[in-house]
Amino acid sequence: MTAEGFLEGRRLQLARGVMLQCIMGGYPPARFYGSDDGDLALVPDPAQIHRLPWSNHPRALAICDAHELTGESSNLSTRGQLKAVIARYAAIGLAPVVATELEFFVFAPNTDSTQPFQPPTGLDGRREEGHSAFSVSSNNGLRPFFREVYECMVALGLPRDTFMHEMGVSQFEINLLHGDPLLLADQTLLFKHMLKEVALKHGLIVVCMAKPLAHTPGSSMHIHQSIVEIDTGRNVFSDETGQPSATFRHFIGGQQAAMADFTALFAPNVNSYQRLCHPFASPNNACWSHDNRSAGLRIPASSPVARRVENRLPGADANPYLAIAASLASGLYGIEHQLQPDEPIQGEFQVPDKLSLPCTLHAALERLKRSQLAMELFGKEFIEGYIASKTMELTSFQDEITPWERRVLAAQA
């Protein structure tokens, strides 16, 4: 939209079906978004209008809510779903606080999608081979790229906690500062968009797939969650003596009860399950534990005021609005129904069958399809539309024959 049109308050409308557009570009049948495929209104959030600092020409981006033309939030909007979850907490005097940890890979351009991604050529003329985890070296030649990333974060008002080289080849992680869940979802979206745009300026690509490289750790989007009283700001996960509260246990119980049903919301793509089924500290389970990275729900070591639950299931490919909404809705369900979690698991452990999660997109969608809890918390229209869209993506994947099949199976008798 032109700046003039935006400043005049001209309404931007969008076909309802776009909310369910597949990643390949197609759409599920119209019955999932209204046979008329009428319009939604995109309503800018005044707090989320940003001039894009990496652009050579004046450009701005406005994050919008999707509203029905009658004024209410669209059930198909993941941002709207997150706002609804936050409102349910507010109705009982509580406010969630979250932080996201986002991992991503920086690669050289990949013009042939049949070939593996490769890290950029370093200052010594070589490509990184995976020996740089947590290193402070700048031999990878990415210092100019990260310098502009930091500058753009300041310009966009994106506060950062820590930045580090992660375990994978040319893999990095940022920890965004904790705060309001809607703000953190917006910041995560902006950060991912900024990374990709700045990388292109530097002759690089940023990839936020869950598992872009074989035999290498995948990329997560861990969600740290705590709940405070709106009136006092007190963390309700700790009692007056600083010990874990009943609310803390109920929150974990809700997360455990819903995680298998909601796996398709946390792990939305075929590739998501490559990360989960080849763990490298990416646990595919609903166990909980104190400071154990093998558990899907980890309680980091912290003071009572900072007591929180880390959901380690979502990958970097997850929709931040939907993943945060699903995680917080699960916890609230546990609080409302006073669910009790299983006992925490420490050290090396075998995952009990009841705490195992779907390990393929097909299995996850089938579980979501049967979930009355998902229908209750997110509504039939959203869940059925989401499943329809993701089923189309899964079918598209299954329509292709992979290089592994040609390489290994073609010579079989």
C-alpha cells in the first residue's frame, strides 16, 4: 500500500482463503474458509508499524490483525488466537510472560535445491565443518552480516539477550528478552523476516527449517513461560516460601495433557519431524524435568521469582503466534482443571508410552483431528482449516520421489 493510502486510513481487505494458503501456494476446498471466500479486513497494530532499516528506499511494515467485516477477530487468524488465549488468562487476573529462543542457519546461496546447503566460505577460504560451537572466532566471515543484524534490531526496537554460535554447522541462536506473549510473537516474526532480508544483502541465505542438514542438530524455537498476577506482578509458579506452587504443577499437567494433541501445531511441516526423531537435545516427548534437556518440558535452574517452564518441542519453522498460543492454552487448561503432572524424570530415561508424541506429520494431524481439546480451545473452524491446509502440504510432499529412494531402492530386486 502507498504511504499516502495508509496514512489516510484506507482499509486493506484480503480474501478469507489466504489465511489457509498452503506453503506451496494452493488452497484447501472453499468450505474450510467460507464458500463465498469473502474478505477480511487487515487492521494495523499501531505499536507494530516499523520502517525497514535494511531497505535502500523508504519502506515500512505494519503487523495487522485479521478482522471479519463485522468487526470481530477472525477465527482463522493465529495472531487473533493468541490474543484470545491472553484474554482468557486476564479474565482470571493472570498474565503470561514468555521468551523465545530462536535458532537458525546461515548458508551460502543454494541455487540447486537437490544439493545440500553449505556454509559460507570463511576468511581462510574454507567452509566451516562444525567445530565452532560457542566459539568467539569471526573466521566464518559473517561479522559484517551480524553487525547489520544488530543495527537493524536496534532500529526495530528488538531487544536481545544473548547471541551465540550453536552446535550445528553455521548455526546460531538468539534469546529474545521475556515479556508480553503477543509482543514476543511479533518480535520473533520481525526478527526472522529481518534475518532473511539482511542475509540477501550480504550474499547469504538464512534458513529457519527445523532440520536443514543431516547428521547435524536441528533448529528450535524454545518457549519459556511463566504466569504473573496482573495486580501484583507476582510469579504464581512460586508460593510465599519460594517453593513450586500448585499452579506451577497444574500448568505442567496441562502441557503434558495437550502436547500430543497439539504436536502438529508445534511441528507444522514434514521436515519438523526430522528434527524431533533425530533428537540432538530436541526431545519428542511430554516428560518434564528439572534442568534436563532430554525432556520436552524443562524447568531451567532459576530463582523463585524467575521460575518458568520451557517448552522445547517447537522448531524454528513453527508459527510463533500459534506455538505460543497452543503452549499457553495448554497450561491454562491445566490450571482451570487442576491437572496433576507425572513425576519429574531425571538423568537418562525411557519415555513412557503415554508421554510419547507423534513422530510424523501424518500421525500428528491424525491426532489433532481426533482432539476434542483442540476443538474446545481453538474452535472447529480453525482446527479443521489448519488440518486441511497441512494435509495438502503432506500430499504434495508424498507426490515426489526423494533422492534417497532413487539412490537406495532403484537397484533392489
